[in-house]
Amino acid sequence: MSYVSDLRVVLRGRDFRRLFGTRLVSQFSDGIFQAAVAGFAFFSPEKQATATAIAAGMAVLFLPYSVLGPFVGVFIDRWSRRQILVVAPVVRGTLLVLTAALLAGGASEVVFYTAALAVLGVNRFFLAALGASLPHVVPSDRLMIANSVTPTSGTVLTFVGAGIGLLLRFALGPHTGGTVVLLVVSGLAFGFSALIARTMPRELLGPPYDPDRPRASEVIRDVLAGLVNGARHILSRRQAAAALGAMATHRLMYGMSIALVVMLYRYYFTTDAEVALRGITLVVATSGVGFFVAALITPWGAERFGIENWIPAMLAGCGVLELVLCLPFHQWGFLVAGFVLGVGGQSVKICADTVVQRDIDDVYLGRVFSIYDMLFNGTTVLGAMIAATMLPPNGKSYTALGVIAGVYALGAVGYRLLVPSGGAATVGASKNV
């Protein structure tokens, strides 16, 4: 099926439409929030954006998902998920409006980043509740379709929200006042997701009451032991371990690429923060198009050539094309490279999701996906930190581009050594497992 026909099938369910609407509105709001954080941290004319500051800003955006992720499920399986979807937007909106008021009053950057961490922590509960709720609103025979269309749609709306947020910032100006307005708009937009969630019955999304379930404190202690067991299980499943390694390789180099691009647009292509932000906006847009294209071509490519061939091809393609396109250090090359990394990175992620779901025993699946999230976000931040050690003040670094291309190539070779040709099933086959 195509993406559009898949979406049409699952939208026939009324409860799915409500949950889907909740997701779309929340991720649209999240895009506006990310635009506010990026503009404040990297493109404020009154602040110097260094590679270290970029790494710190990315840590704020990504690390809450890694740190909180393994523990969130303990509470998602105890609290009413519908109530989480109603209450979390109210809490997040209140935090955003309060942060906006503090910034307007001259609060420090520490206050801003602390509030951002709190907002993202709340958002982690919200997104986990969305994921756990999906089986309650979709028949089991349509769950695969729902899982294929909802993340792509949510990602597209995040890019749309980020684009609108950046347009608002251009209209409002580069100073703190623009960030304040974006925070308020994001908070209000997120509140609409609570209104949609309220239309669902409280008991619809679970979890069912279990009087014999262990105390939360006991389960939290078990989480750490469970992560160790999950890691051991991954290592015993070579194809799944290789897929996770491929995903982590891309995210590591994607983090480096983000830091490189921000520094170049901020100090090499121009020294005007607003012009730089407009340039970055175009790169983000081309990357977003790449994400969407990956959702369209990956099922076909993995079906025709096999996952074991598609993953290393995407990694190698990202490395070679980024080097060729970006080495002249012209802006058009980075625009095209943004599209290439969007296609390649999302293709690798889709394949990794499929392999993990296919090869990991169901009893370990939750723990493995917790490790997946930690790798996905942690390696992105690590990549930015590595870039901070090698990027010059204007961002122009042949060494950094060479490292990015080389690691992509090593990732492709390493994957192929672990998973020889014919060693993994296709996407189509995995859907029938």
C-alpha cells in the first residue's frame, strides 16, 4: 500500500482519528518550541554561538528522552493514559508561559534551559502515552499500517511547526521578545491537543487495573537490570545489533553534521544571525522533504534489494554524497546534503525499526526499544560534542567532513561484515511475520 492509502484505511476509525489528531497537534507545537530553542541558543545576535554551545543546546533537546525513557513506561502502565494526554499539555503549556514571563522579565539563560529540560521531560511522558495507546484504538490487523503512518505524519508536522515558528521569529525579530512569543504560541497550541484528548473516554486507552502489579519503586529498580538483560539479548541477535549499530552510526554523524552546518551558516557564509537562520531554515526544509521521501521509497527499496543491502547503501550514500556536495563549501551543496541525510537517515531508521520488531523476542521488546531511544538521542549529542573538539570558529573544516564520510563508510562496511548478503529478510517479509 502507499502512504496515502494506508492513512485512509486507519482514519476510518473514530477513536484513531482522535488519538491521531492529538499527536499531530502536539508535534506541531513541538516544532514551534524547537524553533524557539534553536533561535534563542544559536541565532541570538547578542550571543556568540560556539560549537560547544551548540552541543549543549542539543543536549537539552535530546538527552531528556534518553535519561527518562527507560523509566517512563513504569508510570505509563499505571496511570490513565487518557489523563496523561489531557494533563501533560496543561503542565507543559503552563511551564512555557511561565518561562516566557521570566524571559520577558530578564531571566538568565540557566532559567531558560532548566525550563526547556522540564518541558521535554513532560513531553516524554506524553509521547510514550501516545505510543502505548495506539493498540487500543486500532484493530490488531491494522496496527502495522498505523505504526507506519503515524510517526511519519508526526515528523512532517514537527517540521511544519518548526517552519512556522521560524517564520514568526523572522516577523517578530531576533531578540528575546520573539522567543517569548514563540514559547507562548507553542504552549497554547499544545493545549489544543488536551482538548482533543478529552473527547476520548477516560477508560479507552488503558491500562486495565491490576491489583497484583508490583510497586513502582520495585519496578524502577528492575529497570536498570532489565536494560542490562536487554543489551545482552541484542548482542545475541546479530542482525538486530547490526541494525542498531547502523542507526547509531548515522545519528552520531548527523549530530556532527548539525554542529558543522550551524557554525558555517552562523560565521562562514554570513555573520548576520538572521540571514544565517534563514539559510538553516532551508536546510531543515530539505531534510524534512528527505524524511518524507524515505517513507515512500524505503519499503520498495528494502523489498527489492533486501534490508541487508539497503542499510549499507544508505550509510555509504550519506558519506559519499555529503563529502562530494559539501567539500566546496557552497550553500547549495549543504541544501542538497540536507535532503540526502534526510532520506538516508530515515531509511536506516525504518529498517532498524523493522529488524528490531522482527528479531527481538516480544518479552524483551520494551527494554530493547528503551536502549534504542537512548542510542538514538545519545549518539546525536555525542556527535555534536565530537564536532566541538575539531571545528574552527567559522565552522569550515575539511577534517570534520573527512571524518563524517569515513565513519559512514566504516559503518556500512561494519554492517555488511555482521550481516552478509542474504542474511536479513525484506521489509515485506517482516510484515508477514
